[in-house]
Amino acid sequence: MCMRIELPNDVNLIIEKIETSGHEAFVVGGAIRDSLLGIEPSDWDIVTSAKPEEIKQIFSSYKTFDISFGTVGLIVNKEKYEISTYKLNSGYNAKKASYAGCLLGDILHRDLTINSMAYNPKLGLIDYVNGLQDLYNKKIRFVGNPLERIGEDPLRTLRALRFELALQGFKLDDAVRDFCKEQFKKQYNSISIERIRAEINKVLFIKEFTDSSKLSDFFILMTDTVMPEFKPAIGFDQKSMYHQYDVFEHCIQTVIKTEPILGLRWAALLHDIGKPDTMTEDLIGYRHFYGHPEVSEQLADKILTRLKFSKRFKREVLDLVKHHDDCRKGINKTKLRSFISKHDERFINIWIKLKWADIYSHADIDRLVMYQTDLVNTVQIILTDGTGISLRELKVNGRDLCEELGINDGPIIGDLLNRLLHECHGLPKNNNREWLLAEAKRRYKYLKNLSNHTRRYKD
């Protein structure tokens, strides 16, 4: 088909080297789809008639490495490319995979028609499955029989649902959408949790959600499978003048109102899931959820652990969930300085973004916006005037206290430093060497007297 797509120089180089060696080579998949949609591709995948050992020989002067059955990774000018031999049964299960003899055989076992077009600079666009027509019609359709394609790789159920979310205006046939949900529920235990996590992350990385109902449907499916702790939130009426959505939909709306930062989006999704477990109802029928951030943190921990997120990523998300409701109705500057001192500026900015998204998913938000504006201004002052100090910013350290007090007791020194830090959070001007050493002496004397009194009492 006579249609020109501009390929990066490195991709042209790869194709040319493969063709010079006597083999075929085509760009396939998402790069072609995105190019035709006017979206800059994030990666460029190539298929070829060459076998993996031949690919490595062709690129012997480059760094290559095996990725999966029939796929070789290649580094060109510090960029990573994947080159795959034509495959039959091109799903994830390598035990069932085998090589195809031609491009058509490879294409017929790909997932969706819009992802199954190929391009070669000399031959142009190759479209065996009417992917271009489906692209124009904004239709998401499996290549051939959906049951067969999903049988090759059950994760294709989530991929189809994700593309319907990610590509604005694109639609799955209703029956196919229902079939995907049904099959995922039946087969999700056969898919590695890491691959499911990757698909959920890709959903949460979508820049803008234009259909909140589809996003809700996607995560309802997750509550039926890998996120059961989220299930009680669905339809849970908050019975509050400040809320226009049930707990589940409030979380979805909070996600929609955030930037596509992964930790922020996960925190937005999970920040209120503890509400059903903490609900109390007053005499006039209003519901309250005291302590829900801590319970939400515990439930979120279970979900993130099941999805095998790293400890570092979990800690950030759980901190955001635990503190999402802080300073909602006023500011305690001592506590705020203490909180800021334990986190870097990036985290504080994400925390503020989460709180804004949460607020704008409420009803009757004027008072909440006023409190939030006051919080943002106060945080900015603390970040710029240096009063949000941490232990490393105290004007004395452990060695200073050891020399001044004539002791070398680690636990006592650590306790004194933390007490001094707390005092400085309440009154930042106390962060000077003279006052800190005098206060350390006073507290240490008090601790010694208390210890002697306790010892005499026991005797």
C-alpha cells in the first residue's frame, strides 16, 4: 500500500542491514498504529525472516541480548530495539511458540488489527487484516477469532480493554468487551502477576481519561480478581454533604484529576479504600470515617504487595495514602514541619497534587479549597525559609552531644537529637548551637534524675 511513514535513522539502518544480508525486515505493531494516528511512537519493533542467531551475526559489532523466544534486543546509539523472527502462536507462552515462514503467518497471530500492520520503506504499508480501516473507524477488533487469540495469551483481554481506554473514541464491540472480562476472570490466575501489574500501570499512565465509566469498569474487573480489598468500596454511599460519589467512584474521579505520575495515580486510586471498614453514622444519618487513612494504608499495602511492587515504590504510595487527609481542616505548623522534614520536595509536591485531586472530587468544595490554599502557601514558606529542618540540618550532631555531655550512649544521644528536632519544629529559631547544647544538658539531667528516682523506688 502506497503510504509513507517517517522512520528514525536507526530503524532505517537496522532494516537496511538485515535486507543487505538477504532477509526481510518490517516495522510492526504500535509504532505503525501511533504513526498513522499522528502520535510519536515510544518504541520501534521490527520483525524479520532472519533467525535469532542470524540477527546476532548481522549485528555482531553491536550489543545484542536475548529477550524471549525468537526476540533479540539490540542497542543502537544507546537506544534499545527489539527484533523478532516471524512467529506463529505469537502469544506470551514460549512453549507453544514456533517460527512462521513469512510475514503473513506472523501477522495472523497478533492480537488486535490496529496493532498488526507492518511497514517497510521500499514496500510501504502492509495490511493483511484491515487494520487501517479499523483505525479510521476507531474500532478495536481482534485478529481472526477472539477465542483463539486470547487462548494464545490471556493477557490480551486486558490489552484490548486498555486500548479502548487509551485511544480516544475507539470502541470494542460490546459482546467482545464482555467476553474479555469473562475470560480474564476465568484465566487471570494463569497470568504472571508482573504482567497484570504492567497492564494496570499502563492504564494509570494514560495521559487523559475521556470516559470515566470505562475506567470504572476496568477497575471493577480488578476488584473481582487481583484487588479484592477494593470491592467493598463499590456503591458504598458516603451519606455526606461533602461527597457526590460513592467511595469507589470518588477514588476513580480522583485518579482522573491527577497527572500521569504512577505513584500519585496509585495513591489516588487507593486513598479511601478503608472507608467501608471505618464507617460510623451519627444521629442525623451522616456517615463519618475516622481513622480511614490508616486502614486504607493497610489495605493498599496488601494490594501493592500482591502485585509485587518494590518496597521503595510501596513506601511512597503508602505514605501518600496515610497522609492524604492531613491538614484538611487547619494547619499545625509543628506537625507540618516534622512531616516536611521526613520527605523530599518531590514527595511534598506529589502529596499536594493528591490533596488537590481529592478535594476536586468532593462536593461543596469552597471551604476545602480555602484550607488547601492556606496549606500550599504555608508549605512553600517552610520549604523556602529553612524551618522544615531535618536531623542533618540541626546545628548540633551526635558527636557534639557526646562531647558536651561526656557520654557515649547511642540510644540516649538518638533520643536527645529527636527531642531537639521536635522543639525546633515548634520554634525554628531554637535551631542554634548554644540553645541546643543547653537544652540537651537540661534534658539529660532530667533523664538521669528520673532514672535514679526509678532505681530508688524499685530498691
